[in-house]
Amino acid sequence: MNPIISGIQQVGIGIPNVHEAWAWYRKHFGMDVAIFEEAAEANLMLPYTGGKPHERHAILAVNVQGGGGFEIWQYTSRTPQAPAKAPKLGDYGIFATRIKSTDAAKAYESLKEKGAELLSSPSEDPSGNLTFFVKDPYGNHFQVVTQPDTFQSGPHPTGGPAGVMIGVSDIEASRKLYSEVLGYDEVVYDKTGVFDDLSGLPNGKSALRRVLLTHAKPRQGGFSRMFGKSYVELVSLVESKGEKMFDGRFWGDLGYIHLCFDINGMDELRVLCQEKGFPFTVDSAASMGTSFDMGEAAGLFSYVEDPDGTLIEFVETHKVPILKKIGWYINMKKRNPSKALPDWMLKALRFTRKKD
């Protein structure tokens, strides 16, 4: 069996105050359903936490309109560290989360009305889609893009994450992971130059090469219809080199800490990653042998690094809550791994929205 990658499950965001950040993401992006909330010790990430386990508090929040989620992550046993320099386009790591919207112009007006820090006005990206950038109070960049696929209607002009913009040193070397392992095998555009839609960003007036990738075939798996189509944009500087965003810092410190994919077939994926030159650096199955309990959810997880050290997480979900108040959980191990869950089942998440 080949491993199944269902889509982007979440983007991990290290922040200084988990509940304050979730309130901001609810108000501005509609990320108002908590799949899990847990305070625990992160004891399997030792290669990235100075060799010592640390306490943390995390919330996985999603938008009922579809897309992935945010894993909002806060150290509680240490003070999370900011980067020495604010991340710029072309630096190595996740620069921006791509937020899908049925109407980017409407989303722009909504965020403007709410007082968000808008970095650009709506303009077209190289594929002709309307897009703009906004920054949260913690310095993280978000790219809102018109992308009409919506899992279900909702009260916000945006859905959840539908991709990321990642700074890399060598696009061809990076595609070995993003295209050959993660399945982003279709090039939407490959452009080099100075781009108007990036002009309001740090390094946005520098010469860049941009390669936007997507998957040619629809994803399979339980949550694939909710996650929807996703994109990875690889960005590299033409005339200079970038810097590693997490150089000298821990995973979980401030900023984008990982890009996470929902998968099935961890054993098969382990073999594939090894064959392609991206061995697991963290592997919960090897450490524990059974499902890793994440409070209200359970599964297996692992990590690999892209050629520049950006962390990619894989989660094989075994148990996930739909309506926790009545004890409705889905056992994914009893389902056909390639078959999507019924829409009505996941649409029931709308009944668990946190309203402010």
C-alpha cells in the first residue's frame, strides 16, 4: 500500500499567549472550532527542544468553511523566543500561511474594518488570482487568496489554510520533498522577477524566483474533502542568500513551527521518506508503538526536515472528536483509509463553534 496524504491538516504557530491568539484568529479568520485543546509535556521533540522535554499548551482550531487548521502552540515551561531578525521573503522557513477566500476583496474590507494590519491592497498574483497580505499581532504573515472551493458556507469571508509560502535555498532540491513525497506535482507558475503583489512585504522589492505547486489529482482520505485543494509556493532570492528563520531557536518558539499533513500509512511513508533522502527525525510509533494521546484526539506523528531544515509533520489520525458534548468521536482505524468521510458528518462541526 502506498501512503495516503489527505491534505494540510494544520500549520503550527508558536505564540506567546495561546488563548489571546485563538481569540484573534477566531475574530479575523473564523478559526472558531477547537478540535483539541491540551496542556502537556512535549517529550518526543527532543532533537528540536534542546534535548529536554518542555511543557506546552496547544489548541488545534479550524474553520467550518474548510481548509486546514492552526495548531496554536505556547511554551509554558519557558519563555518562547523571537527570531533575532524578523523573517523576510527568501529566508528559509515558512514565511506565510495561504488563507483561502471566496472573495479576497470582501475579505480585505472585513479585515480592514476589524483593524488588522494589512500589508498590501488586493492585487493579482502571477496566476491571476486576487490576493493580499496581512500580519497578526505576533508578526506572522498571512496571504489571503481568492480560491472558490468551500466545504460549507459560513459567516466569515475566509476559510482555513490552503497552503504556505516557504523560503528555500534551492527550489529543485526542495521539490524532491514537496513534489515527490508530498504530491505537489503540478506547477501552476514558475516566475522570476520583482512582483507587485509582494511589494509591501520585507524583501518584497527584491528579485525572487517563485514556483507555485499544487496536486494534479484530488486528495484521498477521511478529511480530504474538508481540507480541499492546497498549494505550496517555493520562494528563493535571486541575487543573495536567505537566513534560517529558526536558527538558534527551538521548535515551538515564536513563528511558524511546522507544516502538518494528515496521512494514512505511517509505515509506508517512513520507507518512502527514507528512500527519497528525508528520514524521519521524530517518530512517535518508534518511541511509543501505539497511538499518541493528544487529549481529545489520538494518532501517530512523525517529522522530517526539508533541505533547509523546515519541519514537516505527518499525523495519522486514529480518533477525532465531532461533538464532544455527546461523546461523538470517530474511530478512523475502522474506516477505509482512502475514502472521504461523509460531508454531513464533518459539517456537524459547525455546532461546536465558539462564539465570542
